[in-house]
Amino acid sequence: MAARSYSPLLFVLFFSAVISCNPKEDVVPAPDPFPSLSIFKDKFITEARARGYDFDMSGLDMQYVDGKITPGNGREYCGYGWINFPPTGRRQVFISREPSCGFANYTDLRREIFVFHEIGHAYLNLQHDNSFLCDGRPLSLMHENVHLYDYYEDSPDNKKYYLDELFDRIAAEEECINYAKDFSVNPVFFSLQPSGQTWTFSNSQGSFAGERITNTTPYALVISSVLGRTSTATGYWFSQIDNPNIPQNAKVTLRTKVYSDGLTGPGIAIGLRGYEAPLSNNGAQTVETMVLTTENAPISGTLDGQILELTIPNFTRKTIILIPFAVMLPGTEGKARFEEFEIIVEE
């Protein structure tokens, strides 16, 4: 019998086919696009313990949701953290699976950063902080556009800073902070503006009326008594400043000029309140830590640019909220105009 001859080419093709049909033992499995959020909670606890905090996070609920999150303020979010979620009264974090949000494509570290940001809202009681460091990096993980920045993907040192600052705002003092202006040249940190600010007028009984003058300068806050209604509740304007980017230990002064053709009764005043969020075993609790007011010495009568002011001698960056007030006291009749309503910073 004649021996069979085999084509070398056929042998190679057959051998290659056998190899290609066998699974490779070193194939890396595709990462889970939506891993359990408990992983990030555990990481957060670990980072907190490394900084001396022993948190019980059983009171924080975390879950994925389909579609973007609409908390009722007219905006849509890819992640959201509630200190007090209305249906449950508990701390709550939602992360969206919406493809346009991109969470499924994030690296593990970017997911960590994004989830820690939302935990910062829900568990540490923090609002957005859009300040920057001198080198152009965001000052905090709590920047409104957290998804746009790498933060610490390529730098362990950056990770230490950002997590230190997340738990304690004083940590930013170790960096060069961009205060957006040189206070020694222009000390005005905050002033009444025609737009871009939220101001609210409050009077529970409707015995005072508020008007905000923004179509002519100088801009002004106006409070006036309502004819025929005797006031027994204070009327006041206020605005909330979240995470004020003011140097540690600076002197901070609320100042305004007041005009009136004539006030009768107790008169008018200004006020400034500050809030911090000290950490406890169950998370942060937002507490009022500062109340300054001139209500114990109000001014009345005819006023022609009389200055009212209050001063914080040593500001602390632990302050997460500042609220300035323009006030008309109960029993006051007439109209008052607050001009050049501003906060001055002296380093």
C-alpha cells in the first residue's frame, strides 16, 4: 500500500483551528458595569477609619435607578444624595444606570469618586463646592461637575488630599487655594447683584412686604410695612452662601447702608448666621454655630446712609453655610432701603 502523503499547509490550518477553539485560560472577565454599591460604602468606611472616624452607615440607603434622577428642582442628575429622603426620612444615595451618564464605563476609581461625592451629600451633609486650587484642580470632591475631573486616578498623594478634605474642610489649608480674588486689593467677597443670586423674603403674617431693586443702581433690598396690618412677626430678606471660600482666620464683616424717610417703632437690623457639619457616629449633623445680629440695638427714624455692620473676628473653613439677613422688627412702620449690602473679607 502506498503511503499517504499530508499537505503541510492542511496540517497547519487544522492545528490552528484546534487552538482557536480552545478557551484561553488568561482571558480577563469583563468588569461588572454596575457592581454592588455596598462595595463603595465599605471603601468609604475604610477611608473614614484611616482618618479616625468610626461610622455606622446602616442608616444610609444606596441603590441604582433607571433613567436620570429628578429631585423636583427642574434639573436631572446622574447621581443624587439626600440627607433626608422624603418617602423614608433616611439618608439616601441614588446612582443612575442611564447610558448617557456613563457609570458603566467608568474605571473603578472614577466610580469611587462619583459615589463618594454623593455620599458626601447624603452622609456628610455637604453642598457643592466649586472652588479651585491654585494649580487649577478642584478644591474638593464636592465640585458640582465631579464627573469632569480625574481627581486622584493617577496620584495617591492627590487621593489622600481629596479624602482628607472630604472629611475635614480645614485640610485645604495645606494647599494653595485660589480665592478668585486678592482680598487685599478688593475685599468684597459677596455683594447684592441683579442676577445669579437667590434671595428670599419672609414674613409669616403678611404685615411686611419685600422688594428687591435690581433694575437700577445701587441695587437694594427694601422692606416696608403693609398699611392697616400691625406686625407681630419679623420681616426679613436672606440669602444662603454654601461653602464660602474664605481664608481660615480671616476677619469677615457684613455691612450695609440704610435709607428711610422715616421709621416708627423698633426699626431695622441685620444678621449673620453660620452653620457647620460636625461628624458623629451616624454621619454629619448640620448645626448652627454662629448667630450675629444687631436686633438688640435696632435703628429707626429718618436714615440717610447709616451704616450697619457685624464682624466675625476669626472665620473658620469648617463653616459650610453663611446666611446674611436684612431685618425689620415687629411693630415697625415705614419703609427701609438696604444698599451696598455686602460681605467684606480682611486676611
